[in-house]
Amino acid sequence: MLKARLSSLGRSDLALLAISFVVLLCCLYYAYLDFSRPSLRFVLHPPTWEVIEVDPECKDLPADCLMVYDQVLSLGSVDRESVAHDRSIPLFRDFREQPHTEHPVTFVRNGIERTVWIRPQAQTDIFETSSLVWIFPGVFWLAGTLAIIFLRPRDAQWLVLVSLYYCVALWGASGLLSATQAGYSAIVFRFVIWAFAPLLLHLHLILPNRRFKSMERFVLIPSYVACGALAVVDYIANLSQIWVVIPICFSIVCSISLLLLRLVIDEKISHRIINRLLLFGIGVGFLPIMLQVLISATQAEGSLGASLYATLNGVLIVMTLPIWPFSYLYALYRHGSGMVEFRANRILSTYGFYSLYVTLFVAVFMICSRWVDDPGDQLQLSLTVSLVFLVAAGPLRQRLERLVDRHIYGIHYKPHQVLSRFAELIPSSFDRSNLRRVICTEILPTLMVRRSALYAMEDGRVTSIYEQDLVGELPTVEELRRLRVRVRPFKSLNLAADERFPWVRLCIPLATQDRVIGLWLLGRRDPDDFYPRSDIELLSQLGNQIAPVIENVRLVEMARQEVEENRRLQEQLVQSQKMEAIGRLSAGVAHDFNNLLSVILGYSSLLIARYRTDESLNKYLSDIRDAGNRAASLTKQLLAFSRQQVMEARTMDLNTVIMDVEKMLRRLTGEHIEVQTELSDSLPLVKIDPGQMGQVIMNLAVNARDAMPDGGSITISTALSVLHEIDEDPQQGTIPPGRFVSMTIQDTGTGIDPELLHRIFEPYFTTKELGKGTGLGLSMVYGIINQSKGYIRVSSSLGAGSSFRILLPAVSQESRSRGEESSAFEPSSDIGDETILVVEDEDSVRMVACEILESKGYRVLRAAGGSEAIALFKSHKSKIDLLLTDVIMPHMKGPELAARLLSLRPQMKVVFMSGYNEESILGKRLGEDGTRLIQKPFTPNGLAKQVRQALDGPVPSEGLSRSGRSK
């Protein structure tokens, strides 16, 4: 594997290996300098040049040797002042360059300056002097080189980790020599120390994820700049060690705090595992060293314990410290996409256990040795402690591994407990969310699976039960089938060559009744990306349990969908029945109310015409007529909602209606609201009542204005819309395919609560304050659009405005030609001398209609019902020119009466009166062949105009008669 990796390295990788080689040469060079340094039989404290330790042989020769507390002034030709200002000067330069010559050492003892001549001696204790220089930097250099060779991807985490490891390697190599300043070690040591603090902080900000990305700009850049500036100042002015210790301690405290904080806020299981793994490396790597420092501080100088501790000190540091770099290396390897599979979790836990165990053994022995002075008792103590620790090693190691598995890798169950645990949770897993929760929170953490997906194949399509650490589109059924063919069932196989599934390690088909219903794809797992045979068999058995659960989930979802569909249809039916009932009630009320308004408006208009000269009376009559007109507008709104209003439909361009009301809209909405129009050219014609459509636009604009008290904009746009398939909406009905002219009225107001959208077209429903609205505006809009055979869609959200989209059917060329022909006739006058038969069951309405017609010069015959009208007609058969009849009358309806009379006199014209739209009763020929309908309440001029148009129009055919008899 290593040979294959090395052969695949590119130019950038070779450059990185060259850097690694340079770092290695530096470490070897400093190790050689430390090994070959001369022994001068005394040790200096570098900052003060005070002697802190001497060779035991020199203690009896105070005149020929240095003693403890002597203040050294110069070593050969190197004096203290020159070294203090130049870190490139080695302290023992003369002793190294001339090892066989005696060199003068000047010092002060008891205030007297003295000089002794010292000849350097060869180094004899290789382990004591060179073990740390060789092993400590070598461990970090090896970790950095392994990161270069094996770690992927090459991202910021990888770069910072490699830089940190090489920095620590140079730190360790140059640190022990920095006191002597040999080989520029003091300069290198200070440089890597200044680089260590920001690198350590940088690494813990971005590993394992960049959750604190917002802090990077404000923390990392200042820390790098500050440490760089301090490094320059340190090189020039030789800062004291306290300036170096502060940033290092600060970065260590911040790094550990970040790791602890991530344990609380990180939600992804893989990130929590990496956080715990990093803390495990820090604890196992550095805690023994801190323990050793505490123990050494309690031992008396020269005691047997202190002597033994000095011997074991290097061994313990070399043994425990590598846990830190290799745990970080392994954590980043697991976070990335490494290619090597090995049981690293067991290696780390075992190695960590023995490191802690040996440290604990030394600590116990050191503490106990304080009370034992006899050599025989020391031997007995060491044998006893060793025997106890040896016996307890096995059980303690197993317990530590379980603790590591539970608290670092998050393994809460043993693998053989997974099947029984899933069986217990099956009753709560009969929907996708619960099944996803059980697998992702119970099964996958126990099996340490870090990347996986469960796909169900239903009716030729793929649905995702869950996806873990995956992004992108769902695979297709064909892709899953090809993957299943490539991989045998329950076989662990590296599929890295597959472009679609490079992450898959294990593919488990899920089958019920010899039918594959899904695939369980398992990818990388913590901690070592390895699936042993026992785990594969376990996962296959678990897949056999998951498959029927998925099938049951599918059946339950189908049942729920059917229940939901039935519930939705029931709600639509109830809503439709409720609206129909309200419409019937509104139409009935409007019919009776219109009869009363017809009398009020009729007589008030006649009286105004008769008493024009009496200003006082004329004013009162005008107020009565105006009140009647306002009442009539309310009944029109009720009829519009119930779709019973008389439609004076024309085939015309919708843009024309919008342009006609645009100026009025600008005055209505006010100057604080901008009205914009975006009208499409060459729109098809629509069949609409222009007056009612203008009322629709006005009502929607008023609602938009009320939703923008602080100003805004209203945009009215038109376009051609072609629907090729059914547009179904559970709340707003269904629109069939076809060609439509769409009109959209959009505002930038406060919007409508989504929970109220389904109620906005109900009559008397309003969200405005009491007295600010009747609740009939939108219900009228809904009724007019439906009566025009159109559709309306509403979209809105709070704070984002509302949009009303109206779709009106585009008329064909044939309908357009017929409409133009029917609208060509206009009467020249509203007076006449013809004979008119007026049939109305309401006495007051009949009287006012007769008064109006008689005032126009017509001869009027009166009848209160169908039987009386037939008898009157037979006696005046040859004289009756027009029948004016109400539609709804007791015993005999208006269309039936007209049919019977037309059979006797086909040349007679017919005008119907009604309080609401009777198109369903009158038939489709209404408005053709002289047959007309006037809506109550009517005005004298309106009634006279309709009668005149009917009399001057074409002679009716037998169509109405047939239509009437069919009813």
C-alpha cells in the first residue's frame, strides 16, 4: 500500500516530501549536535549564567572546579554580554572547536572574580542526553510525513496539522540545544515557538468542522499578525521568556475550551466522536507528564525515588507523548477520506491504556517509596506493586476499552445486542420519521457507521428513508440495480472506482417475498473503516428485519394517504355545500329585497320627474333614490357571490377594461401607493361583463390599498396562459386544461395569514376592524369570476404581500363574431304606443312597472298571475305587442307563461323581470331573438330602454316556446 501511494504522488506531493526531508535533516543535525556536545562537568542557567549543577567529583575541589551559585562571566572567548545580544553565538563555541585544549572560564564567587581552566570531556550517557532529541521530534516528524502521504483531502485542516507537527518537531529538536545556542538553535527555537500558538488555535477552530467560521477572520488573522510581529521584536530585542509563555498558554486554553464547547453544540455524531478523540489524545498524551512533574516536586533531592524517577522520566515521556500527535492524525484521517483500513481504534486504546498504566505504576511506586528507605524494603515494595499491577492489567484494560468505546466513539450497545434492541423498537417504527430515528440514533452509532443511506424502490421510483453525511440527488432505480448486480449480497467490497458510489463499502439488498424493495448502502465507519465478517453477518440479519418494516411503512403510508384524500374530499364537499347554502340564502334574500327596491327606485324616479320644480321635495326624493341605489349595490354583491347576478357579457379585450379603470384606481388608492400596469399585447378576447370585471379590479385594489397603510405598489399584469394538464389545488379548486387570459393583481402589503386563505372568499368574513369592512368584497369577486366561467388563485404570506391571479377562458373566433353581431343594435328612443301585458305577482312592483310604461306612452294591461294573464291575453290577442313578466311566480312561472302565449301569438316580444339570474330557467337562448331579461331593482329609464329594444328587435322564433315546454 505504501509503495502504491508513493508511486501515485504528484509534483506538489514531492515538494511536500522535500520539505519533510529538510525538517528531518534539521532534527538529525540537532540530535548530532546534542550527542557530540562536550561535557564540562557543570550546568548553567542560561538567562543568568549561574551554575545550578556540578559534577559530584568537583564538590571536593572548589579551587579547580566551578561550584553551585557561581556567576559565570565568560566561557573561553565568549562572554555573557555578547551572547545576550546575539543568539547566533554558541556558548561553548571554543570547547566544541578545540575539544582537546583547556579553555579559561571566568566567574565570580563571593564577590571575587576568578578564572579556572577546563578541558572538555567526551559524552558518555547517550540515552540521558539524546533520547528526547532523537525520539520526541522524530514522532512528530513521522506523524507529519504520514499525513502528507496518506491524508486526503488536502484542505485547510490537513495543511495546518502538517505545519503544526513539523513546527513541534523543530521545537523539540532545537529546544534542548537552545540554552547553548549551538547551530542557531536558539533562533529556530524562538521562531517555532511563536508559530506554534496561532497554528494550534487555527487547528482547533477548523477541526472537525468550520462551525466557528465567523470567528476566523477576527481571531486567526490578528493572532498570526501579532505572533509574527512579536517574533520580529523578539529577534531584535531578545524578549524575556514570559512573552513566549503567555501566547502558548492562551492558545492551549482556547483550544481545549473549543473542544469542550463542540461537545455541547455539535449535533453530528461523527463530529462528536472526533472531538472526543482529540480530547482523548490530549489527556492521555499530556496528563502523565503533568503527573510526573508533580511527583518529581515531592521527591527529596538525592533520594532513591528521585534517582529512579530521573531514570524513568525520559522513558515515560517518550511512551506517552506520541498519543497526542497520532490521535490527532487518526481523527483527521477519519474525518477525511483515507484509503487505508486498519484497527486503529484498538491500537490507540491499547497503547493509551499501557501508557497510563505505566505512568500510574511509577506514580504509585514514587509515592510509596517516600516511606521506605531500606534497600531490601525497596525491592520488596517494587515486587509487590509490580505483582498487583500485573494481575489487574487484564480486567482494567477491558474496562478502559469499554469506556473509550462508550464515551469517545459513542457505542452504547454491544454488536450482538443490536438485533434485540431493534426488535424492541419495531412497534414504534411504522412511519419513515420513526424508522429514520431508530436507525440513525440507535443502530448506526452502535455500529460506528459514519456514512450510509437506505433507499426504497417503489413503483419504479426511489425514495430515501434516510441519508447520512450525503449530498446530491437521489440515485435512479437503474443505478441501484447496476450497483446490486456488481456487488454480491452481504459482501464487503471497496467500490472506490465507482463514480456514482465511491463511498460505498457494503451493499445489503432488502427483500420481502422474493422481491427486492430497497438497498442499504453502508460506507465509511468509525473508527477504522473496516467491516469484519461478524459485522457483515450482523448487518445482513438486521437488513432482514428492516425490510418488512419498510414494507409495512409503505402500506401504512398508503392507508394514511387514502384516509387523508377522503378527508380532503369530505372537507371540499362540506365547504361546497356551505357556500351553496349561503348562496341560496343570499339569492332568496336579494330576490325579495329587489322587489321592494324596485318600488322604491321606481316611484322615487317618477316623483322626481313630476316635481322637478319643488327643490325641497326633489332633494328628499333624491336622497330616497340614492339610498335605494346603495341598497341595490349591496344586493348586487350578494347576487354576485351566489352567482345569480345578471351578466351583460360582451366579447372584448381585457386590457381595455383595465385601462378604463386605471385612472379611477389611481384616485382611489391615493398618492402614497403606486399603481403599475404590465399589459401583454395581442391577448385573445374574453367574454365578460365589463362593468362587473371593473368592479372586481376595484375591489382587489381597495383590499391592496388597505393592506399598505404606509404606502407601496400595486401591479396589474396580463398574459396568455396555456394549461396542458389539470391544475389541482386542495384549497382553491381545480382548473382544467385550456387557453386562458390571466390577470394578476399583486401588492406589497402586509399579506394574509396562510391559515385564513381558505376563508377569504366567504361572505361577511373580514380581518378588518369593526366598521371598516362588510366582508362582501372578495365574495363578490369570487362570484363574478365563477359566473364568468373563470378561476382565481391566491398566494400570500405575512409581510410579503398578496397576489390574486384570475384566469378567464379565451373565446373562439366563432363566439367573437356572434357577440359582435348581437351588440350592434341600439334603440333610438324609449317611448312608444304599443300594447304591453305586465304580469307580476307582487302588487307594488306591478303597479310601479305599469306607471313607468304608461308614463312612456304605452298601453298597459295588468295581471297578477299566469291564469289571469292567459285570460286577459285571449281577450286582447291581436293587440298585445310585448309580454313583461316576472320569472318566479306561484302556480305558473314566467317562461311557461311566455311559451303558452307565444304559441298563440309568435310575433309577440318577451321581456322577463327577475331579482337574480334566471339563465338556468330561461335557457341558453336568453338575449337572442328579442327575448330579454331586466334585473330588479330597475329604474324607469332602464325598464323603458329594455322594452324599447325588445319591441324594435327581431321577431322571436319558436325556440323559446320549445325551451319553455321542455322545462
